[in-house]
Amino acid sequence: MRFAEVFLRLGCALVAWMMLYAHFLWLAALYAMGCGPDGNEMHGVLLGLAPIALGFAFLLQVTRPFAEIHSILRWLGAPLLLLLPFAIRSVWQVFQTVNVNNAAICTGGVPATWQTLWVPVQFVTLVLISFLLIRMWRNVRSDAAGDVNA
């Protein structure tokens, strides 16, 4: 049973990392992509992906009972935190367009309701995921300190 539990926890954590990387990479690349031939479709996809990525971010803690695996996987968070400024730049661009200038993301008309919600959803998602990543690092450090003293 221990072998199956390790693989289940490891699999859940790796899928969670893949979802977080997909969200951060697409959000970081959104600034460079802008409005392509599909218009604001990528913005809509990212709006739907935000709560899914946040849900998967909570799965990062499933490897915590296995301190060695957890301490190895925590290093996957470093590139995500490095991508954070680029993701925030994309959120800032949409904030200026939609919330400050009151224009739609790609067409320039009046923004739809989902476009006005896009920035707060992405910002809250980025903050919560960043908090969970930092918490993952802190938990490993405090768990390791507890093991040394035991």
C-alpha cells in the first residue's frame, strides 16, 4: 500500500505542477501574443484556467508526508516565481485596457462582463498560487528543522 500511495501522491503533484506551468507560461506569453486572428480567445481560456490552476495548486501539498520527494519537487516552484513578473505584466496590460480605458480587450468597443472580471480573477489567482508556493518552501524548511531536532 505504501508504494501505491507514493505513486498516487507523486502523480497528483506532477499533474498539479504541469497545470501551474501551463497557466503561468500562457499568462506570461499573453503580453507578446496580443490579439491574434482568434481575438480574445486566449484571454477567455486563461479566465477558465485560473480557477482550475488554483485548485491544482492545493495539490502541491500532497507530497508533504514524504519529505524527500517534497523537498525535491519544491524546486519546480522557482521558475514559476521567476515567471511571475511577466505574468503580472500581462495582467497589467489588460487592466489598463479594460479597467482604466474602459475598452474591450481586442476590439476596442465596450468590454463584456467577463472581460471586466478577468483582471481580478487573474490577480487573485496569481497571489494565492504565489502564497502556496512560498508556503511549500517554508513547510519543507520547518519540517527539516523538526527532523534534525528529533
